[in-house]
Amino acid sequence: MSTFVPYFNEVEVEGLGEGTGNWEIVDLALFLKDPSAKAVILRAAYGSGLTPFSIGFRGINDEQLETVVLDGNTKYITACVSLAGGTTIQAKWRTQATPRIWISGEVHDHVEIYDTAVFYRTTEAELDDFIDRQPTPQGDDELSDISAVIVRAIISGSDFANFAIRERGSMLLPTPSAGVSATFWYVVGVDENGFYQTYTDGKNGFEFPYTLFYEVGYILKTGSVVTLLSPVDREPDVSNPDFAVLDLSAIVVDEGATVVGIEWYNENTGRQAIAKAVGSGAIAKQQITEFVPATQFVLLDDSRQIEYRMRDSDTLMSIWWWELLVPDAKGSVDFESLILPAVVMVAEILKVVSMKSEILEMVSMTPELLPVVNMGAEILETVSMNAEIV
């Protein structure tokens, strides 16, 4: 199975009541499409009751204390949260109010999701600088096995705070004046030494890190997630009030790509900015907040297209990553992984038989050996001595 599995249509979590003001267990078992998922991607918005409305998500073992305030009844946030080996998360929302929460998809294979997210609180000395971060390999994993990390970020406070999450070596600049209260998640690559970077300048010069980073887990190189060193902007036309089809094939260059990770951002006003799979159903609560990024992952169709709705021409969309269905999208054979077993098998055959006629007789009796022998013949054509092979 793939690492990221977005739903064609989001699934709404039903049966939610008014908030208690405390972190509460929310069981997603009835709403997950596959309860073996390691993490879940959530989207949330105000539902009913008192405003201003605040909400937060965390894994059942996470130390996160922060919630965020949603500015407006139609605006949404997204988060990636560990399921910690089960089907439950924790959520907190304000009293006398009820949220709407949707499951956008799941996280499955070729990934290590921590039972407890790693919390990075930027120290006073680290403010206004890019800080190197490095995931901690779990079990038998090594840093060299890791290709990317999944990070949940929170702007929690009453003022603005610039921030960035990027692969080390990227020239990505901090998001300017990232707005008050937000939750979003990113997939970013790590460099050859396993490093990525975070940045925050605190609260308008005050020595307080309003941007908080929670490393949810890491992605292994056995998977097929492609991250961009620097995100690429895509400038779609305004599409309002209807959804329009958007072709991403010029940016998402791999023909086998099935999932894309995007970011929305608008410095002016919070307006409709949301994406969905081509042909999928209606989607509620479509607005982003001004100065606040919104991140999504979306199913691509066979032509690498999605649907989107965007009301403001000043809204920016950028492509951060995508995933292939299989390691080689074109279905070719990974000869590097097959060559050694093939050589060994050919060597064993050559130990038993020494004449061409005997080989042909063996193949006629055991047709299954023909592919092995053919591969061995191709290998032998490239070298001059059997000793060099063995």
C-alpha cells in the first residue's frame, strides 16, 4: 500500500457534541476506511454554538497543549495526527460549541509514525534563524533510510509569527506574517545527512515562539514519496463559484503520481481556496484565513489533474510533494535488486551443467528456467570471464 491514502470523498466524523474545555478521546474506528492506518489526516471547521471557536488535535500520547482559534465560521484547518497503534486521537474544542471534523485520508506504509510526536520548541537563542532538525530513527532504521519527515505546525497566540519548514539546502523563505492561530502539516525532504530545518521569529519581535513544531514521523526510502527541494507555485485562474479542473502534469512530472501535497496562502483576505479529487462530491467549509497557510493532500487522476475552487486572484497555490503508485511508475524492472540473485542462480546452473546441449535439455524439461537462463546469457555477454561474475 502507498504511504498516503487520501479519500476520494472526505468522511465526516459524526456524533460530536459540545466541547468540555478539556482534551477528550475521539474514536475514529467507525469512520476510518482502514483501521490499520498509522496516522490520520483531519480537516476541521466551526459547526455550531458560541464563537470565537477554538479547536486542537493531538495523538493520545502527545504533549501538545495548544489549540487554535478559527477566524470565521466557514474557514478550515488541517492536521496529521498519529493513531499510536489504535483508532483514537485526542481533540479539544471550546465549550458550548460543536465542530465539524472530516477525515481526509490515512497514512500507511513505508513510514514510521511516532507514538508520541517529537515537540520542537524554538528557544530564544534560535529565534529568527533556520534551525537544523533531524529525525530519530526507530528500531532498525538508520538515518540513511529516511527520505522525508511529516511535521505538524501550530501558530498559537494573539499575534503574527513568520515561520518555515524546509529541507536543508532549500532556498525557501519564511512565510511572511503567518497569521494568528493556525494548524497545518507538511511533508519535507531531508538532505543526505538526514537534516531538515524549521524557522520562526516569534511574535513581532517579542521573545516568544508562537510557532510550534511537532514531528509526527518520517518516510522511508522504500516508499515512493517525491519531495521538492523548493515548492513550485502553480497559478490557477479564479474559479468561483464552481470547481474547475487543474492540470498539474507540468509540475508533477512523474506519470505514475497518484497523490499530491499542496499549500494555499493568501496575504489579503480569507476566501475560498480548496482542492479535491476530480469528480468527487461536494466539500464543506472552503475558506482559508488571511495570512494563514492551509495544506492538503489530494488524489490525482490518471492525467495528474485535480479540481479546485479559488475565489481570489491573490491566492497562491504551491506544490510540495507527490507520491507514485509503485516505485517505478512505468512498470520497468528494478534490475539492481534482481541482478545478484540472477547471477547466483546462473552460477548454480553452470556448476551443474557445462554444455549448451545440456542446458537446452534442462530448459525443455523445466520451462520455468528459461527466463533465468536468458537473463544469465545477457549478463554473460557483458563480461568476459565467469570468474568475474562469481
